[in-house]
Amino acid sequence: MGETEQINRILESVKNELEKQKQIYKEEGRKFIDTEYVPQNPSHREKEITHISKQVIEFIINRVSGSFLIYGNSGTGKTMSFKVAMKVTKAYLEKPDKKEYKVIFITAKGTDITPLMSEICRELDIKAPSRGISFKDYINLIKQKLQSTYVHICIDEFDNLLLSRTKEKAEDLIYYFTRTEGLSLTIITNRINLAKEIQDARVFSSLNTLNTINFRDYDPSQCYDILIERTKMAFNPNFIPDNVLQTLSKHIAVEGGDIRKGLSVLGLCAKYAEDNSVFSITPEIIKDIIEKYDILKDGENLLKLSISGKLILASMYSLLLTNHANKLDSKDIFAKQDYYRSVLAMPGISRESHSVYLTKLSTSGIISATRSSMGGREGTTMLITLRYPRDAIKYMLKEDNDMECIHETIDGELIDIQKHRAFW
């Protein structure tokens, strides 16, 4: 009886929550603000989709090997455009006189190349183990398939492979996938200078750096066009007023034109409305949601770092608050993180290791580093600038249980400084 009462209570709560959603979302509206949703008629990318479609179709018709490079910042429509281009390619080649072909879209979800090769094999209906065989074994299995079918492979988020210890395997992949008869490759990347990161000369010559397309950031007007279309599809009228949408569109454009961020903020608007029983978003609400979204997103990214990376950022956070400076000397950061290591009863690290962690943070875009002359015979020093909001580090310190002690230590440092200043 008790269990039945509990289920009924839960059922009633679920019904109430779903009723709230009906006052916000249209039927099946939630899917239209999903970042993975591919629109039927995508705005402001027809030229790029045409270019991609033409290139892929030419590869297939001529049965030639080669590469095509798609680059641009996050959320500029690269993935969506290729997926639409796949539909265009299929529509064009649906003729009885066309030879057998296959277009594969795959995402490099991690730094290991083995799962990627295994998934490619599955897409090609090739029986291959998910582990335990070499990269060349996978290549040989794919080559057997190419005897009867032409294959074009698109690898999204290729950057992930270049960040790993298996970067050499990623370079091998480019080489074989662009030099193998019956096979061609599209790479989707956020890095404009991806080709410059290729160290193997034979691989660099295989990558056609002239055959590229650049996805420029969406401007405020384009962001507005895309977001208003999704808003009309997803939400009931008047839930997101025009002035609110204008504010969001301008913010997204200024912050790099990442339309996925705009869609995520729309989802947070709906959640805010459900939690607070409001059915229209005001300019004040959207500004608050945008600010909290930025902190949450950046803070969650920082939680994924190693403990050494987190300690460096905690050190920068403390020094920025106490020194009131935008740039910090790497020597000061080293000394501070060494102290925090002692607080956590962790062994110290060498200056060389410290430099490696700084490089990793710089590569991730969290900090920037510039070498500066100290004058005279003092030599040079490395000046470090934080590129993430300080509130994101504060969020990381609060949410990471391992960093709780450091958070308390920093609070104590700030209190001591305030007392010292008050005394003087």
C-alpha cells in the first residue's frame, strides 16, 4: 500500500511538470532546440552546403582519392552542413547507372584512434574486433571493401586525435585515407592552422590544403534568424519575446557566433520557466541566464582537468585577487601551486613539468602565455594571462571535492590580506 501511495504521488508530480511544459513547449518542440537537430532548411549556409556537396560528388563520380578540409569555430554549422550535403549527394547519385558508393560520417569522440577505426569498419559492414589489432590491420580490412565500393569518409572533431599521444596514428590515417585508391577524406576541424601541426612531410603533402572551406562566425543578424526560427518551432507564442531574442543573438555573435550556445541558453530559459512557474522570459531573466550559463559551462570544462592543471588555475585565481594584475609571472604561479601541493600533502613537481602543464592549459585556450624581457641582464620571464572568467575557477573550486581544502585556503588568504590592509 505504501509503495502504491508513493508511485501515485510521483505520478501526480510528473503530470504537473508535464503540464507546465505544455505551457512552454509546442508538441515535440524540445527537439528543435537540441544541438544535434539538423534543420530541413538551414539558414545562411546554402553556399557552404553547395560547395561541400559538389566536392563529395566529384570524389565519388571520378572515384579518386584526396582530401577536403572544413574548418571554422565551434557552432558555425560545419557538422550540420556536411550532414545536409550527404542528403544532397544521395539525391544526386540516386540513378541506376551510378556505381556502388558509401559516404560515412563519423566523430572522433576521444583521443584513441582504435575506436574510430572500429566504428568505420562497422559502418562498412566489415567484421572487425573492437580492439587487439593494429592500425594497419584495420586499413587492410577497409582496402578489401574498396574492391567493390567507393568510400568517402568524413571525420568530425578531428582535433581530438591531434591532442593525443597517438598523434602519429592520426597522421598515418590522413596519409592512408588520402593515398588509397577508392577512398577519400573530409576533415572537420576548429583549427585554421591544422596543416601546420602535421609534422610528417609525406602526410603534409597528402593533405590538400588548397581544397578547403572556411565557415565564418555567425553575425548578430544571422544568429537572430536561426534562433527565431528554432524558437517558433519549439515554443509557444510570446515565450521568448523579440527583444529577449535580440539580446541573446547579440551576445552569441560577440562571443564567437557559436549557435549551439544560443540553443543551450534557450533550453535553460525553458528550465527556468518550469522551475519558477513563469511563461515569458524578460530581458532581466535572459541576462541572468546568460551569465550563469557562461560560468557553468566554463566551470564544467575546468572540472575535467588534471589535479595539476586545477592547482595552477587555483594559484592564478588567488594571485589575480590579491595582486590586482591581469598578467602573472609564471614563477609566482609555480611558487603558489607548490604551496597548495603541500596543503594537499602532494609531492612537488619540477619547473619543467610546470611548463608542460602551462602549455596544456594554453593549448586548451584556458590561458595565454607570452615571453617578456626583464631588462638588463635579468633575462626573460613568462607572463600568463587567464582567458576564462574567474568565476569559472571559483565554480570549479566549489564543485570539486578534492579542491575544497584549497578553496578554504584561498578564502583565508583573502581575509588575511583584507585585515592587513585595514590595519595599515
